[in-house]
Amino acid sequence: MVLFNPKGSVGEQEKNLILIALGLMLLVVIPVIALTLFFAWRYRASNTRATYAPTWAHSTLIEVVVWTIPCIIVATLAVLIWKTTHNLDPYKPLESDVKPVRVEVVALNWKWLFVYPDYGVASVNQLALPVDTPVDFRLTAESLMNSFFIPQLGSQVYAMSGMQTQLHLIANSEGTYAGRSSAFSGPGFSDMDFSAVVTSRSEFDAWIARAKASQQTLDVKAYDVLQQPSRKNPVALYSNVTPGLFDGVVYQYMRDSGGHPICTTATADMDIKPARLPSHAALVSE
């Protein structure tokens, strides 16, 4: 039911789409159910006053009604879904005068890692966001495929190993909203949730300052320990995140015919060891 209590413009548009589509479909469902019950009662065997017409075969009026109305509804839904599919494209940046916050998301087993590349900090199982500020997400997974979802903000997006996807969201109300994995990913799946904490800009800046003051740093060795499978991880903050860490996770499987890492602009300073499946990709700096 939290889908019907959105706290962001994307979630609000998705809620409206659900309600409009539901209403249009009920225009067919409700009359069909009502007429089914009416016909069953009207033409029951004990009702001798009902018209008995065993040779009846065609009615132009009925044909027009039962075909025209559904066709109009299907056409309306087609136009509506076509427009909203493009308007709500998760890769489409949100229009705003406020500079977006960039967040890199790594689905680990069984926890979420959030990296803030513009601030050099990271967190586990807590996503801090400033209110009324667009958020540009880049998402990937260490090994098992997962699904990133904050129901009250909208848009569920899959995170897959060796690939990256994008998502753009915005929160228009302060509060703490439940985030979760909505794709089964093994025995720790039920505890793979996180909190999306939406605050004022000043409180968000204070959270960033606390993260920068953390005694825990997220370098390559620390990531190698963090990505080991674990359950019910508490919230943790990290400072001094190694640049290119997210890209190293994404490109961990890209190797040439000789087995050497394929370097890109984003990972020129990173070397990637072969992953030890199912969930052990070690990133080692050159």
C-alpha cells in the first residue's frame, strides 16, 4: 500500500498511472461481472416470464458494444502507457534547477553499498538524500542479480553483475522510507533492506561530514572484506573511498583474449583480479 503514498514526483506519476489503468480496466470488469450475475438471475430456470429464444444468434447492437468499448479502452491504455514509458524512463534525468546528487549503488550479498563519488564517502544499508534534489543513481551488483526498490519514491531497477544501469529519483518530503531488494537472491534476501533518509540540505551536509570523519575507510582491501556474504549488517559509514571503485566492480569480468583486464577511462587506475564466484571479486590497485 505504500505505493499509494508516494513521497516523490516519480512515485506520484506511477501511482496515478496505476489508478488510471485500474479505472479503465474496471470499466470492462465491473459491467461484465454485473451482467453475469444479472443474466444468471434473470434467466434462471424458475423464471417463466423470461424470454426464451433458443434460435437467437445475432444482435448488431450487442456486437457494437462488446467490441467498441474494449477497443477504445485498449487504445487509450496504449497511448497512456506509451507516453508514461518515455516520461518515466529511469535513464531520463529529472528536470530541476538543483544540481543532482550522484550515488553509485552496489548490490552485495546481502547488503547495499552506496558510494557518493562527489564527496568521497560511502555507506552500507543507509541512503542519505537531500529533499527536493534529483538523485542520479548508477547501479551494479557484485555477483547475484538483485533489484533496487524504494516504493515511496518509485521505479524498481535491476542491478546485475558486470553491468551497470541508471535510475533518476527525487524525494519531495523529508522522512525515512523503506528500501529493499525485490528480487530473490539467496538465503539472506529477506534481510536485504535499507533506509532512505531524506533530510534538509543542511542535515544532509552534516551527514556527509560525519561520513568523512568516520574511522572506517573504503579502499580496495576493505571492499574485498565488505563484499563477503553476510546478513543483517548494521549501518556503517566510510570515508576516503578509493576513486573508481564502482567502475572496478562493473568491469571486473571484462578481459582480453590473454586474460588481462580491459582498461577504460574510468578504470585506468584500477586492475581487477578474476572473480571468485559466486561472490568474491577482489579489486587491486596497480
